[in-house]
Amino acid sequence: MRGGGLRLALASALVAGAAMLAEAAADASPGVDLNDPAYDELAAARAAGALSLYMGGLRPLTEARIQALRRAAGLPDGLLDGRRASEAGRRGWLVPVRSLTMRAAVARDHQRPYSTEDHPRDLIGGVAITCEHRQGRSCGDGAGLEVELESAAGLGEWAAAVTRVRAVAGSGDRDADVVLDRAYASAELGPVALVVGRDAIVLGPSARTQALWGDNVAAIDQVRVSTSRPLPLVGRDGSILRASGLWFLGRLRDPQTFTGTLVDGSRAQLDLWDTAELGVTHLIQLGGDGAPAFTFGDYLREHFQHNAESGEFANHRLSIDAAVDLPDLAGLRIYYELAAEDMRDQIGSMLRHDADHVVGVSLARLAPRAGLLLEATSTGVRSEEHSLFTTGLTSAGRVAGNPLGPSSLAAFAGLRLDLGAVVAWPWVEVVRHSEDIYSFGTGDIVRTADLPEETRLRAGARASWQLSPELRAGIRALAERVTTADFIPGHTRWNGAAEATLEWTPTWRIATDL
């Protein structure tokens, strides 16, 4: 089977998923944007001991799920009053303007490619502070205006569909464009959730940076099946053991080495004693026009034995992660994720040079109105690269994992300040990039060239104002000083940006009996 054949299977799954949405009783509602303040409210409630572990290692959550969690924590519906779209019963509903967001930005931001003349890499994209953790939104040097219109429709709580269109106008790197950013249908069939279409996804326990698949990458076209919430297995309401699971098959957006390349993702997570989370995630990149052929049997075996019989046709990424929540200790949460693809016998060498690490510590109640997040990350010397899929594990030109790219080391510190109507997040970060070259044989990984290092000193802040139940405003500012910029000794750059956001989420909608 070539990439085209597997894309046919993906299309068939899309049709089958749509049929399930039309025929099966469900509890469906649109997903809530990854940047919505509702996630901060839920995290604060969990840190205060008012909620059980609820995430399952997967975002986004749906409106219905967030509303249920808010009620369980004793919170008012609050932030989602204007976004709740679905209604009980067989009623068709339409929300022409679920949200309307306008962003104006000005930036001076030079993108330094991951691949350089001294160290060519099988990876596209580069390091640009304005592009990180942006889900594929416009970024880079220049000035621009961005408008996003999100709409939703559905049939009672049986089925929901969402579209989001983004229009961009600007100068420099912010070329005029119109993008279909979201277009998906969803349903919940008891404990099972189904999503079909273009949507974003974040996997893992981290509050900020994901090693395998996170909020840096643009939304992809996919079929996704997951648990709708952590399922209780042992103890009253799962107080001893709960489980969550996920599988998705998606198409990576161009540019790709082979147009139409797919990514297969699966994740399993256990929640222990409502305190610890243990997760495993596996990604397989394969297929596309002109890519090596494989059979459906090869595809199935690839999930258990890497390139077992049919030769090299797939790129693998595997991660394990853990998190511990201790609400009584100032809302303490500790998390760790390890990601790699080459599980060689010399595991120590692999962990030092060829693996990605994310470790974080958060204190949600550092003070009555303040929280703290500390995070350290490092990436392997060939992170996200692949010799067959030479554009790397990317979609729409953005890496799926840590946006800093290969051979990076970073330390981040951020505060959350609740100032009443305003919530602010000031932060600082120190980043080191290496261009050293390594040899990968059957033994230890050996450095063969010691090249200059690039250092980035960063600082910034963002703030959000809930001006009314329907209107929210935000600002973001950041700056960085790059020394040995572009790996040129003595070369220094300054990058910076400012952005203002206004989001309108009207409370009205159209509903009709069917």
C-alpha cells in the first residue's frame, strides 16, 4: 500500500465517522480553544483539590466536558456562558459567530533555520520566538492583522461541527492569506469520543512544552478516537485507577518530502490514586506520493516491530511521561516527558545525545493570587529529523514537538498573577543552541565536530482582561537578545514583538426543532 492507498483508508474512515455522527446517540459539543482561560480555571481548581485528575493527557476538551468539570468543582459556568452551543433534545442549532477574534501585531523577528551550511539537517523550519506555541498562526518579521471567525452547528447533543476561517494581511513574513484553520465534526458515544476533520491536538502532561506533539504545530486533517474522560477501573469512581486512551490517523500539511504523508498516533494513560499520571505515546510517520510502498499488514506490524519485514518506510517517535499532583503542597505539580526514536543498546548515550526531555514544576498557589511555573527542556542532536522524510516530523512547516528544534537546552520561569479583572503572565527564558556534529554508529554516539553555540536571552509578558461576558482583550510583548546569532561568533541580534487581541463570543444562537 502506498500513501495514496492509506489516504483512501483515511477518507473511508472519515465517511464512516460521519455516518456514526449521524446515526449514534451522542453527547457532542465543540472543542474549546487551547488558549481559552477556562483551562487555567480548571487547573487552579485541581490544584486546590476541588477536582480529580481529569485531562487524560489530551487537549482540547469539549464545552460539555469543561462545563461538567466546572460544576464538579463548584465553579459557575462563567467563562463559557457565551460559548455553550449544544442543547438537550433533538434541536438543530447554529452559532454563526461562536467567536470573532482580531489580532494586530508588529515584530522584528529573524528566523534562524534549523538546517545551516555547517550542519545540514533533514528538517525544515527554524527558530523564531514569535512562532512558538502558536498552532500554526501567522508570525515572523513584519506587521500584520489577523481575523479569525469560528462558527458551530449541530443537532442537539447528538452531533457538533465547527469551522474556523483565518484571514491575514500584512508585510514581511506575514503574507496575505485565507486559511481554513478548523473544520471538524465530533460526537461522544458514551465513554468514546470521535473527531473527524481538521483540528488541533496536544498530547502529554506538560503545562507548556510537549516533546512529541504539542501546540506548536498547525491543526491537521484527522480521524481521532479517544476516551471521552478518564475511565474508572479500580476503587470508588476510579479513586485507585483510571485509564485514558487515544488513536488518530492524520495527514500532515505541506510542505512535505512526499505530499500526503500521514501520521499515526496512539496514547495510553493511567491515573493512580488520583495523584500520579503515567503515559505512553507513539507516533508513526509514513506514506505519501512517491514514498516507499508497504502493505496494510506492514502498517499493522509497524505498531509493534519497527520496519520488521518490508524495509525502511516509516519514521517513529516514542515518548513516556509521568506527572504527580500534590494539591496540599501549594498546588504542587511535577511532570516529566522523555521522547526518542532510536532505542539503542547504549541507552546512556541515547539519553544524553539523542532524546528529548521536558521537566516542569508548577506551584498554583505560590501566593494567594500568584502561581509559578518552572520548566527545563532539552532536545536530541537530531530531534524531529529523518533521512527518508527529509522535511522532518512537521506540518505546515512547524515541528510537532519542541519548537526550539534539535540540539537545544532551555530553562523557563513564569508567573501567573491574578489581578482581579486582569490576569498576567510575565516570564523569562534562557536558551542554548548547539551546532555540534555527531556520528551515529552501532555503538556510542560520538561528537565529531565542536562548533560555536548560539545563546538566546528572552523575556516577555501577556495579559488578559475579561471586559464583559462576551468580550475579552489581551496583549502580548516579548523580546530576546541572540548572541553568536546564526552561529557566527561576535554576531548579535535583537528580536521582539507586540500583539493586541480582541475576542468577541456572543451569547446568542439560532435553534430550531427538527
